[in-house]
Amino acid sequence: MGWLFREGITRKELIEDRTSAWERTTGDLLIRSNCLARCYRGGSFSGVLWAVWERTFSIEGIESQPAERWITCDLIQYQRNSGWGYKDLDESMGPYFYSCPMKYLNLVPIEQFGGNADWRSQVISHHKNKREKRMSLAK
């Protein structure tokens, strides 16, 4: 997907919009999507919005199929004359960004919900390298 920009919106408003819960009814089926966790990592004019989503499916209040969970990675950027915008990615796309919080991997166990094992190993390596660097600087 490409970039989507919205004039007149702040970064905070864009993040709220991108992580707002929603629901839809199709016949008797109620579909709900909720953001379980989110964080923004970046600077004043660009960064990455990480989020964990859960989607549930029910008919008359009874679960009709197992819940789904996934990790999203929205690239957030400000452009003069265009405003704030985003490019939405998810774990399945193997984004070249690895600052995803480790706890998000635990919120979406690959054994239960699937996921991208190669990307997850890069996330783990990224955090391990950052930890080792901090430790060497502390000495």
C-alpha cells in the first residue's frame, strides 16, 4: 500500500484514529476489532506506530469462531503541504523495522495466532544488540 496523508490532523489525532476500536455487523455476525497495545517510536516528524490488534466474532453474544490477533507497524510521517500521513504494514509483510516491543510478541504467540518467524527473530536480535550496546557503554 502507499502513503495516506490527511491535512489538518495532528500526530496525536492520527495515532488515535489508527488505533480506535471498531465494530461491524454482517447479518447476525458481529465483528469487533480492538487495539490491545500501542506505542510510537520515533522523532518529531516521523516514526513507527506499533500496535497489537484483536478481532472477535460473535453471533448473539456467543463466540462463533476463534479470535484473531496480529501486530501492525504503521510508518508515520509529516510532510509540509500534506500534513500527517501513514503507511500501514503488518508483521506478515516482514517490515524492515525491528523496534517492536518484545511484549507484543508475547501478546501474539506465533503458535496460536501465526506470524512471521523470520521477522520476529530480527526483532529479538535488534533488542539483544541494543541491550548489549547499553551494557558495554555502562562499563
